[in-house]
Amino acid sequence: MSSIPILKQRERQIHETGTAPFEMTCDQQSLAGSVSQRACVFCGSRVVLYPIADALHLVHGPIGCAAYTWDIRGALSSGAQLHRMSFSTDLRETEVIFGGEKKLYQALIELIDAYAPQAAFVYSTCIVGIIGDDVAAVCRRVTREKGIPVLPVHSEGFKGTKKDGYKAACDALFQLLGTGDTRDIAPVSINILGEFNIGGEAWMIRDYYQRMGVQVVSVLTGDGRVADVCRAHGAALNVVQCSGAMTFLAEMMKEKYGIPYIRASYFGIEDTAKALYDVAAHFSKDPAIQKRTEELVRAQVTAVVPELQRIRADLEGKRAAVYVGGAFKVFSLIKALRQLGMQVVVAGSQTGNADDYATLRDLCDPGTVILDDANPLELSRFVIEKRADLFIGGVKERPIAYKLGVGFCDHNHERKTPLAGFEGMLHFAREIHTTVTSPVWQFVPFRSEG
Ligand code: SF4
């Protein structure tokens, strides 16, 4: 399949559609020495919880773990901004030897007194797992003394994959759920799960639903507030966007509170419209919702299609590589890129499961390379071999694209422009157009060599 040597143990995590029986391995710990693009367990938990803007987020570990700050993943808030502060217990040699519980307790007391948060999340990092601090006991003590929920997030970096971090975050959220007042929640109401408001997407999506006549009880966790999380169990339906991150929570809410959930994606016109129609269909007892949804979708599509068609004329036939965290996003990106006349030639995710990859195989054109938990070398070589004109990824894929001389679109943490919804599709198309049609790429050796 490729001219590069693939590590033997990774051979079954890479597949070229149409070439061999499809037997992909996935959902397992990264191979040592492969230099995975994945983040650690702790980073997975931060992705989910950090957008809760009125909570204190304290990283219990050495200062290096705290490098993953709001500046890297700038979830937007319409009010409180406490989540933008980065706090760490800054464990040193003394604590590694004698334990860090005392320092954690002091840090929590000091920070709660100084910032008066609505709740506090304490993230356990690798070293805490090794020295064995009883983080839960310290959290219980501070909860009693300060009267706010102080929640341990069991996210020791080494203990699994980024997905285990999502699970740890969902466990922490689940402890808050069920404690808030739900009396003013309407029967037609939803929670939006797995939307983190990186560029203001949560506000756009919330607006769609409100125009449809659907009450949004909480967004978990974009522009999140502790009080909203506490009463999220009062909603009639959970709409799960980032399925890799939030299906755990949706399942727990289904079991305990009987709240059904559906999956949704807001990337691309097709998937955004489908998400809104699916929610309308769930509340089909009220036909006015369906009617308002049709009007909304019609108006939005009419507004964006003419410019999308103009952009498509320039992008027709260009090739794209897509490598992002969750597989569900890959599906949407393939459809959105097709709408712009582009073909996806490399597609992969950090956390896809067997069902996701089977869907991806069916969705991709023959000859597409599908990757699970890839490393930079594999990504670089496949981008070159498949002659991609564009790479869509996150903060760790950006340097790969630019070093290779390929257009890049950040569809992850660092962007400031919303790419979700109908307007987001237009932003996405403009960004793709700007980067792919840049004249600078003609000087890249692998292109000029023909
Ligand atoms: S938790 Fe562990 S793997 Fe994650 S950043 Fe800290 S030291 Fe690194």
C-alpha cells in the first residue's frame, strides 16, 4: 500500500479502501514508540470539562501538565471567564516523595476563597496516579468545608487513551447532574452534548433550536455553567454531537433518568439540516416544530448556497486529507468536502471504534487510506502519496501540513471562527478556498516534480 515501512503492530490500523478485506483494529492503547498524535487521558478530560466557565479547574500534578491551557483550546464564554485561568498544584520532588494531598487541600482552599467558583474540578495527572494521593478524599473534605461541589477527575495520563479521559470527565459531570431545579423546563427541551463552543458554535446551534421552539436546557459543556449541568436531567432529549466524548454521559443519563439520546452533527449543510429535522421528528406531537424547522432550514440554505457554488467552481477535483479526534466529525467533513467538489483521499481519527470505521469504509471512495491513531510519519507519507491539496486536522497536524507544503484547515482547538451550522459551512468553504488556492503551493517540490 505505501512506500514507507509501517510498524508491524500498526499494520491493521491502516486500510486502503478497495484493496484488501476490511479488518481494522482500533479502540486500543497507542503503540509505544509510534509517537501517536493522540493526547493523554488528562487532556481528554480537560477537553470536555474546561468550557464550564464558572468552575475552578485545578490540575493536580507537575507544572508541565498545566501547559494545556485556554490559549490552546479557547472555549468561549458569554459571561464568567474563570475557565481561562490555569491553576496547578505544581508538584515537586518533596510531594512526589511525601505525597501531595496537603498541597492540594491548601491550593483548593486558597483558590475557592479567592475566586468563589460554583464548583471545582481536580484533575489527577500521571504522577498523582503513581504516588497514590487520595484525591477523592481531599475533594470530599473541601466540599464539606466550602459548601460547593469539589469533584475529582480521575484522569491519570497513562491509564488509557484520550477516550478514558472523556469517560473520567463524564463521571465528574454525572455527579453534578440531578442536583438542580427543573421546574421551569418545558416538555419540548433538549441538552446539547459534546459541543464545546470553541468559536461560538454553541450560540449558533442554540439559536437554531430556539427558533424551532425547542428549549435548550444546557450545552455540555460549551459556554457551560455549573447550574445548567445540575439541572440537565430535566431535559426530554439529549442530542449528542461529539459522540466519542459524550456518549458515556448520554448512556448514564438514559439509564438513570430515562432520557433518550440521538446522535447529531452540525458540520456541513446536509448534516446540520438532518440534526435539526431529527430533533423536530422526536417532538412530532407538535407539528409547528416541524414547520418552523423547514422554514429555518430553507432560509439558511438559500442564504449560503450561491456563494458555496462559486467556491466549488475553484475547488472541483481537489483532494483532501482529514485526521481529527472523533470519527463522527470525519463523516461530516467527507460530506461537506464533497459538497465543495473535493475528494477525501486520507481519512482517520484518534478515537474511532469498529462501527465508525465500517461506516467510514462505506463512505469513502475506493483508494482512500483510512487510519486509526496515526503518527506524524504515516500522515506525512500518505498526504504526499495521495497528493492531497488540503489537510484538515488540529493543532498537532498543522505543522505537518505546512512542512509538507499543503493547505491546512484547523477543525479542532485553535480556531476562532465557527465552522458549525449553515453559516459555519460558509466560513469553512471560504477558509478551504483561501488555503487551497494560495499561489504559494506551486513552489512545493512534490507538486512541481509532477
Ligand atoms: S497527565 Fe501524564 S501524559 Fe498527560 S500531560 Fe501530564 S505527564 Fe503528560
